[in-house]
Amino acid sequence: MGRPVRLLVRHARLVTMEPRDPAVVEGWLSVGADGRIAGLGRGEPPGRLAAEEELDARGSFLAPGFVSAHSHLFTSGLRGMGSDQALYGWSRALSPILGQLDADDVYWLTLHGSLDLLANGVTTAYDFTDPRQPFAVDEQGRADWVPHLRPQEHLEAQLVAKLDGGIRFVNSFHLDQGVGDACAVVERADAFVAFVERLGRRPTLAALALSGAVQWSDRPEVAAVEAAVMARHGLVNQAHFLETAEHVELQRSKFDWYERAGALGPDLIFGHFVQTTPEIVRRAGAARCGMCWQPAANGRLASGTADIRTLRDAGLRVGMGLDDQACTDIADPFQQLRVALYTQRIARQSPDALGVEEVLRLHTIESAGLLHLESEIGSLAAGKWADLLVVDPSDPDTGPLWDPVATYVLACGLRNLKRVYVAGELVSVDGRSCYPRAGEVRRRVRERMARFG
């Protein structure tokens, strides 16, 4: 008999998200000592397979963890603010607090946000970190930058918080181009990349990335510097772009900046991309750019409804993100699946606008692909990380399963989410974090945010 696997799950309804598999397979899955899926299959596992831990998931779904390809974890302590505002007003509501945060504040806020996502079934997040240079957004969406930088420790603290919390993540950082010339901007990027390299290999740190800032800028050279740093360090760049209905023509005029900089391509992701034109969509699709869709946040901030079918038909790769915990308020991926489905069907007045399996793929394997991580996460396949959800449709009961995937998407929710694993390690049970200091995290966030009350 070989070495025992770490975890063996029996009698599960496997929601593999693999293109060649049936939507749901009744069977088993094992996790090796390395935290990756060692094997899976129909029916019973091989008779001689031994495991350190066994779970009988009879009647439950076993699915890949959700991927939020667009999140801002440091906003986890700012929910409910700017509730009657669109993007720019909402941003101004948060700015007086965000501008005063120090490295300790963002550590605890980011840790709080990480544990919240994990407890809600999000096992991987693309995280836009709080920048070193605070800014407020004016009524036309331009950034009013504070003319100084917080120390690099401000960025380091947020990365360490995610490592401590156990979420898998892409760490996205701003170039803070409002301080110094282009050479100084590149030197700061080099210094942060060097810090990450000194940390050594960390399995939950999936990649570094840039937080594109063209939407907030009035200088075309910002796009050129972003493109240079992307090429220098091999980074994906996700830029908030064409999000809000406010001052749309000014926003649209900046698309040319990225094209002239040579940034268009598979490594450029447009976060939101709601207020587009047919010509912008054509050019972005021809370059195979990505688009990350935040339907719940777009509804909260009255940003509009992205035309997902048109974007995909044009060649854009699409994923989904939960955005700020301060503008989705409940970081609930199940809710987001339904908001996405409903808004697309309403907009096109057709059930063919988006299907249940299609929307689930957008929040799992296609979000992984958007981030170039499809070989590591996003589906249940041997060799991928064992980032897993156990979802029980009978507790509370959703009735007979006429269509298992439809029940998973349309009828299940956080109340049915029983267990969350990252790399085969249990991180949440019944919505409660297994992190040993979870109570301290909650207390620290409340104490720190009380300073601004």
C-alpha cells in the first residue's frame, strides 16, 4: 500500500467544471500531501486507497472554490458607506478614512477581508492593494493625489496579511505615478518585486500584478509606464476602466492611451468595462484583452449592465469578481451568480442570454483563465490545488434535484456551504473561520475603525 493521501472525500456530487466531464459526477476525490488533487473518479475510490482523513459527503456537492478575479480586501471594514452614491460619490465617502490608514490598519483590514472571502467560499482573490499614495476622486473621476508616499511597508503588510489568512491570491499593486518621474516609478516597482522575491516561494501567492490607473489620471504617459513595468516583470495589469456612467466621454477618450502604449493584449484586463462603444469592444477583443465583471457592485453603484454576450463574441476573455467588500457589502458568490444571470436575461429579455453552467464557469474556471491560472485552480482535476467547497442542498433543504447544476446555482447559498478547503486544509466550517485568531481579527478591525467614527 502506498503512502496515504491527506484527504479522501467519498460519495460526493463532483461539480468538476472540466470541459470534457458531465456537469455533475457522483464519485470520490483525494488530496495528496502536497495539497493538490491526487485523483478523482466515479463511484467508489480504489479499494486500497488509505487516507489520513475521510469525509463522507453523501448528498453534497463538491465543487471548486470560487475565484474572485477583482477584489479590494482592505475595504472589508467600510461596508454600508456611500449607499446612495454612484462610483465617484461613493469613492469620496470612503476617501477621508482610506487616506489615514497606516500599515497596521491595512494588515488587519486585509486579514479580515481574506477570512470573510474564505468563509463565503472564495478561495482565490485578485486583490487590489491600498496604494502608497492616497487619493480622492473629484466629480469628474480624476484623482486628487496626496503629494507624498506612505512607506513600502504599507504594501508589504497587505501581502503578509493574505499569506497569514491562507487565501490564494494575486497581489495587485499601484505604481503611484503622482510622485516622481518615470524612473522613480519603475525603481519603486523594482523594490517591491524584490521584496516579494526575498520572501521565497509561497504556494498561496499565485502571482504579482499591476493595478492600472489610467481611469483616474489626466496624463497619457501613465499608460506607457504601466506597459513598461508589465514587460519588465511579466505582470498582468487589471485597470478599472469604463465602469461608471459619469463623464463617459472623458473615460472613453483614454482607451487610446493604452493602445498607443502597446499595452493591449492578453495581459491587460479591463475591470468593469461597462460603458463601452462597439469600436472599443472591437479593438479590445481583437487584441484578446480580458474583462472582469462585477455585476453585484455594478448594481450597488448604479454603473450599468455589461453586455457579456457581445464582449465574449468580440473575443474578450471574461471572468467575475466580487469587488470591494465596501460595495458588495456581503461578499456572496452565490448571490453574485444569480445577480449576473438575472441582469443579463433582463437586459436581453431572453433566457439564452446566460445559462446556469455558463455563469458558474465564469466565477470559477474562466476567472482562473483570465488570470492565467487555469492550470492551477478553477476546476476539479488531478494536479490542481485542492481548493474545494462542500455544499449540502439538503441543509436547509432545496427539494429534489431535477437539474443538479441549476440547483447549485439557483437554489444554494451561503447557508448550504458547509466546508471550505484551501490546498486540502480546512479553513471554514458552516461559515465560521478556522483561523485560530479570527476573534482577535474582528476585535482589532472594530477598534481601529472606531478612530474614524
